[in-house]
Amino acid sequence: MYINRRAFVLAGGVAAISLTINHPTFAQTLSAEEARQIAEDAYIYGYSLITTEVTRVQMSNVPKVVEFTGPMGQFINVPRYPPANYRGVSAPNADTLYSVTWLDLSEPQVFSHPDMGDRFYLFEVVDLWMSDSEQSPSKRTADGKAANYLFTGPGWKGDVPAGIKHFPMATRYMVILGRTYADGTKADYKAVNALQAQYKITPLSAWGTKNYKPKAPKVNPKPGFSMKDAPQKVILDMGKEGYFNLMAKLMGGDAPPAAEDAPIIASMAKIGIEPGKPFEMSKLDPAVQAALKDIPQAALKTIQANKEKMGEIVDGWVVSKGLGTYGPNDYIKRATVAAFGWPANQQLDAVYPYTEVDSKGEKLTGANNYTLTFPKDQTPPVNGFWSITMYEIDKGWWFVPNPLNKFTVSPRNNPKPNADGSLTLYFQNKSPGADKEANWLPAPKGAFIPMLRMYWPKDASPSILNGSWKVPPVVKES
């Protein structure tokens, strides 16, 4: 799932003059440039935390489940693929049905799912820092049988009930982003909806209680920011002081920094950003305040620039790997994912190559016809499933309305192979002919992007993970 987040391209300079920072706990001489760099690094460091927190509040600070929002501890189940005119979440998929819940781990919570049979499923487990567990419940990590998982917050000590897998989490709040495969037919929607109805969250204190029914927490009427504006606008509207204050508050309680973050925590303290303590711009030297004037814009410009470095380009396809888990000094990568693809799957669970260009490097457009051909026995190597989704990109990454109401092409369309066993797919605005429509992915008249979704990609060769398998280039027909 991708939240549509627009980049902000503003920047400013600052003179490198000597100054003294007046902070209650220290006094240290820094140049303006040093102070500015610390502040920009701090903004980038906290961007995933602030993005996740804003998303959490906007999605869960509600009295009941409505569309893609729901109270803490209750699943939001999406019953169908989004329609062609859907504009809620950028780059939606038409392969799985979403089930999402936010959890408050001030009390441990148990997540339960029924027997999933042979169906592909993934319950992505993500904390406030946007770290994604490699062991998230899924077809890859479990056998598909009915299971229960206990999630606990920082510092929890207690007994884990028998038969339950324990997930100790690093933050008080977390989200489970569930995806359950559906083939798009009425019968299969009904089957998946029946599974979704059995996804449950139970407080540990109520575990074993029959007919437990969740109660929605009280809605906070003053969350401190807009519940409707896009997260990137909400964050920018916070300004420097609001942003760093929320960041410090979260780090002081709900989202403790990781031990390996000690160096940047020490660096931030030099300009008064400390876990659990208020950040007050007015207490900084006026020269420091001037130096930090445009830090949000400068940091967002740095994040925007890093987007181009996030993926390797192979035959025109952008292939991003190594997401979901972030080590020391991975802050810019984590911030970039927060800005452009919150949160992110582990590469072991899913990889999403996409391209904007054909084999000659020219931009894809519905004014032309294109083909993509997989050689015999060289379709995407996955343990789960694969599909290619078409997006028009003039005003975001959105489905393309078309007479067939077809947004993806995949093996479930029963595409026809060529005589030599290869498989050719057609990316174009008009039908390639009735005999080829199973292989057709309708394109808009303007610019477009095809995205290949590879769920549970194989890790042994041939594999996209080690580079031994590559997506064929998109070829413009003459």
C-alpha cells in the first residue's frame, strides 16, 4: 500500500558563523552550519516516526469503522478491490483485500486468524519507527493453519499463554497491515470476506473470555493536527518546534530510540532535542534560530533527492530491495520510504518493480503500443503469486478506467502463451484483438506506469533478490 505523498522542493542557505547555544543543560559553541546540519539530520531521523504517528491518529481516532478508518484494536476490512475512480491510497492493488488494525500495547494484545488453507496471506507487522518484522505472520512464515500471536510493548514482562507466538514490539503503538489474496470473482470475494470476519484482536486480560466484544477508546477531540489533510501537509504545518516537540515526546515514552541510535541522539541534544523534554526554539541563540529557519523544506528536499537512489534500474525497471528493516545510519532510506511508500514490505514478502520507460529509455504513453515478453519458463519466479498493475500517472498513481474493468494482468487471466512457450503481454490503450485480450493490460491515453508485484519472491536462483532473474524490457511496437 502506498500513501500518496508529494515532495516539497524548497531550500535555503545559512552563513557559517560562530555562535553559542543557550540550553538549560549545556552551553556549547557550534557554527551555524553545524547546528543546521544537526537539525536537518534530526528532521530526517524522525520523519518515519512522525509519519507513522500522524497516520495512526488519522486512521484510528474515530468512534467506529468507516471506510479506511477504525478505532484502535478493531480491524478495518476492505471487502472489494478499489473501483477505477478510487483516489484514497496511491498505487492501490487489485490482487489482495486489505485488513488493517492499530494496536495500543499499553496492554498486550492477541491477534487471531482462522485457517487460511492454501491461500496467500500476509499480516505485515510495523512499529511506530516503521520497522517491519521479517517474521510477520504470512504464508511464508507459517503453515496457514489458525494461529494466535501476542504483541507486547517496550519493557513488558509476563507469561505468554501456551500455543501463542510472542512478538515483543519496540513501541507502544503498532499497526497490522493485512493482505489476503482474492481472485476478483464474487465467489472468492465471499470466501475472503468470511476469513476477514474472523480476524480478531483480544486484550491479553480478556484472552479466553467467550464472546469478547471490543470497545472503541474515546475519541480525542483535539489531536493537535488535522484529521483530514494529507500526512505530508500535516507534518509541514507543524513547523520546526511542533515537529521536534512531538518527536521528543514520542521518544520519551511511546517510541524509545533504539540503542544503536545513541550517536544521533547525542548529536540532537546539542541543539536541545532530547527524548521526553520540550523543545523550545526561543531558548536557542537568535543566530541558531535563523540557521534553522527552513529546516523542514531543506530536509524534505534531501528526502526527495534520495528517492532516485532507492532502487537499482535494470532494463528500465526500478527494483527496490532491502526495505522494511533499517539499521544504524539508514535514516535517509527510512525517511524516503515514509515519504513515498509508507510503510514497506520485507523483500522476502514482496518486491514491486516498476518502469516509466521502454527499452530505448523513452517515456511510456498510451499513444503507443507496447509488449513485454517473458521467455519460455521465465515468468516471474515466486512462491506466492505475481501480477502487473497499470497506473495512469498524470495526477497520481491510479487505476485506468477501461471497458473490461481490468486493472491487472496475471496468471489468473489465463493469458495465452506463444507457440514457442514464451508469454507476451500487451500494454496499450485499445484492445489488441479479442484473441489477445487475456494478455492485454489496458493503458490510458497519456503517461503510464506498469508495476510488477511479486509476492513471496523465490530466494534461490533464478531470483530477483539476487539478480539472477530480471524483468524483461517493455518494447515499443513499430
